[in-house]
Amino acid sequence: EMSSNKKLFVRALFDYDPNEDPTIPCKDAAVSFKRGDVLQIVSMEDDTWWQACHFMDSKSRAGLIPSRQLQERRVALQRPKALFKPRQVKPSAGSRRSFRLGRKSSWAREAARSRRWSAGVHGSIRPPTYMEVIPYRRDPKDRHRLVVLVGPSGVGVNELKRRLLISDPDHYGVTVPYTTREKRRQESEGVDYHFVSIRLFEEEILNHRFIEYGRYQGHYYGTSVDAVHRVMAQGRVCLLDVHPSKIKRVYTSEFKPYVVFVKPPHIEELRLTRRRAKFISDDDDANPEEDFEDMIELADAMENQYGHLFDKVIVNGDIALAFRELKAELKKIEEAEVQWISAEWTCISP
Ligand code: 5GP
């Protein structure tokens, strides 16, 4: 919990506009903020209204903001209304999609989703309000922060990763996965994979050495914590793409993950840009049209459940633009004098 005898900083996980808040005691004494802003908490004495100011803005004066408790109550009241907005389900006859995602099942899924929101990575069931953060000044001899890229499959995470690697191969790096399958002739140990025995792989599973692993055609494949260490020890920025549920495995001060969520654009833009990309490259991996709605739905679900862990959200409509934005963002955090990292990481020493 937050302690009161030191400077306390939080990252806001929601937008707040006092002009749209009829319950604020005094509009002029309130502070507005956007999701992602860093606020310095000045007083938490009142249970309902805290006092805070914007950290970066020297002109900013302290004012009222909703307390965590108040915001949690509000979210609890608002959630069901926002979530049960009826979705339009096209009744196109014989469509695989309308069969799988009838109105009822999609509502049931959203209800389940609304029960799952959690604020801390370590399991506390709370709606996201404020996350305590601390300033981090990276020394040039410190390792770079781990960059975690997440997003629904097909959204372009792999392509962004590929472009980053090509753009600066000495600066970025990726992990070498482990597998239990046989090495193919053109492959080399430690480059394409670490080829290991089933016994060793299963031992490593039991020792929690994998960030994620899975089975494919009877073989194990997985990414280990050590593989990330190795890339970071080379002085590189390690790029890791995993399902957002795996973030908690690297949510420690040794990795200081910077999490980028790649999300699809609006459905019309998605159709347009992906059709164009397919036309140019004749890319067989490109998503067939009927998967677009699924991708958007999955992206929404990810944002709902893990959004509080995302440092940056990038919309991938045009891949060239998305890449430029990502690269600029990574440069910016590397050069920033102060970065704001989770205060949770101070208690978990490497
Ligand atoms: P291959 O055996 O042809 O090199 O890879 C086959 C499949 O294994 C890949 O398409 C991918 O789905 C899966 N795979 C490769 N590396 C990993 C990994 O690190 N983790 C998981 N879960 N699957 C992987």
C-alpha cells in the first residue's frame, strides 16, 4: 500500500475531467488529467477527494482528484452499463462467425471479462485507478529496459519486431527459443533454437524458468527467462512478444518492462489497409476478412484486462507509420532523463 512519509507519485489509469463530474465539491479546485499522466499526490487525508498536482508542469497547482476508493466505486457502478451495450451481430446466413459469436455468447463473455479486471499484476482484484510509480534515472551503464510487445495475433507485432531488428541490428535483440524437436540441417544451436531434451525442458518448466511455453506437433517450444537475460547482458534492447498474461513473469526490477500494446485500427481502416497490403505482397499470412472482427474483439478484451500494464498503445493501421511511432517512442524512453516505473519493482530485488 501507499506510504505517506515520502513523495508519492501515481500514474493515472483513467481520464478525468472535472467539468463532467457533477459530484466535485468545487470545479475550480479540481485537477483534470488524462490516462497515463503522472501525478504527485499531496494529500490522501480525505477518503473521497485526494489532492494532487501534475508532476511535469511547474505551473500546476495542487487540486482535488477522485480518491482511489471513489473511483473504484464509480467503475463498479459504471462497468455493467458500458459492457452490456448490445453488439451488432450480422445475421449473414451460414456465416461461421454468426454461429460462433451469437449475441448471447458474446454477452456472457463480456460479463466474464468484467469480473476479471484486476489492477495489480500480482492478483489483487481491483479496477484500474492509479498505479504507484517511482522516478527511474537510467545510468548509461545500466542495462536497457525489456521491451514487451503485445497485441492480438495478426495485428503486426511480428512485423514491427522484424523492422526494429533490421533498422538497428546492433541495438535490438530477440531471444533464442528452446525446443525439444530435432535440429534441422541448416539450423545451428543457439541461433535458431536451443535444442534440448524433453527431460531438461520439463525440469525447466517445473523450475519456472519459462516465460511462456507451448506444444506444437508433439514438441515443446518456449522462451526462458535466461534467454532474455542473455540478450540484455549484451547491452541490447531485448524485444519480447508474448501474450499479455505473461507480463507478470517479467514484472520485476531486473527487467523493468516497457509494455507496448499494438492494436488494430477501426474496422473500415483495417479492411482497407490489410487488403492493400495483401495486394502488394500477396502475403498468405494476411488475415482473411472474417477474422478482422475477431481481432478487434480480442484487442478490446486484452485492453480491458491488461490495459493498466500498457505504457504505450500504438494503432497499427499503416505499418510504416506504426513502425515510425514505435521507434520514436523507444528512442524517447531511452533518452528521457526520468522514466516512471512501477513502484512494485522496488521491493523485488534481482
Ligand atoms: P518450427 O519447428 O518450424 O521451427 O516452429 C514451429 C512452430 O513452433 C512455430 O510456428 C511456432 O508456432 C512454434 N514456436 C516456435 N518458437 C516458439 C516459442 O518460443 N514459444 C512457443 N509457444 N511456440 C514457439
